[in-house]
Amino acid sequence: MTRLLVIGPPGAGKGTQAVRLAEAFGVPAISTGDIFRFNVKNETELGVQVKAFIEAGKYVPDSLTNEIVADRLKEPDALQGFLLDGYPRTTDQVLELDRLLDAEGTSLDAVVQIVADTDEVVARLLKRAAEQGRADDTADVIRHRLEVYEEQTAPLIDLYDKRGVVVTIDGLGAVDQVTDRIVAALAERGLHAVGPTDAVAASA
């Protein structure tokens, strides 16, 4: 019954690690970004609302995001644990998540903060942009996105750090190595993987 939150800047490999950790701990990976994209693609009622905000260049409001996450956490596969990726992003969302978990008599077991050297991340994202033909992703644009990320997530990290649940992991290096670091750090806190990941299986 492991409840995790994974936080990390663009280009640090957060999404990849989220999928691996969900597999390792036998819980669903819940990504608000994935939920948004699925609904927009399938033109659901939710997708129409989300698309309107995105096309207007606005963030999806907390109220709508909170509602989406609340519904997802009530689904059967999430009742015994989950891994959140991309939520919460604001202190108001943290408080709403607290309220949801308090109502169930639970709380987050750990917040995995993946960190990475800024220059390395910029180089990684520039390479990805070139491969995907995204000419708008310049070094200046990427650095600005990283600055915005730091500004937005710093209050969240401070809040969770005061609760003693933050585990900080270096996100640079081979994917397997990073997974091993996270699994080992969580094991030190009494949170043990129940299923294999590529990294766990390789080291077994």
C-alpha cells in the first residue's frame, strides 16, 4: 500500500522513472498529463474543457485538476496505493490532496524529488528537440521553463520537506542506475519494491 509522488524538472527523466517505480511497487502511475491527453484525444466532455484552456494558453484550473485526480484515486486499482506524476503542482493542490487522503485515513509515504544539473538537462532537451524537429525549443526557452519549474515546485518541496517525506535523487546517469538509487532510498525508509523493474531484475 505504497503512496508516492514523483517530482522532477523537464528532461530529468521523471516520466520514465514514474513508470518503472509504479511497476516496482505494484501501484498505478497516475499522470494528470496522460489523463488530459487521453480525454482531449477522445473528445470527452472533460477533454473539451481541457482543450479550451490549453488553446487559450492557460493552465487547467486547480478545481478541474483536483476533480480529475479525486475521481482517479477512487478507482479500484488506486485504493491500495498509487504513484502521482504531475500532481500536485501548487500549494493549493497539495492541500486538496491532503484533504482527499485524510478522508481515507492515509497520507503520502514519500515524495521522490529527482534533481539534475541544469546544463546537463538543457543539453538533453536540446538533443531531444533536434530529434523531434522542435525548433522553438531553444536553450533560452528551455532555461526559462526550468526556472519556472523551480519557482513553482520550491514551495511544494519545502512543505513536504518539513513533513520529512522528501527523498532527493540524482537523476543523471543511466536509467537503470537512477531507478536503483530510488528503490534503494525508498527501501531505507521501509518502502520495499514488490515487483521487478528492468533495473531491479538486472541487479538481482
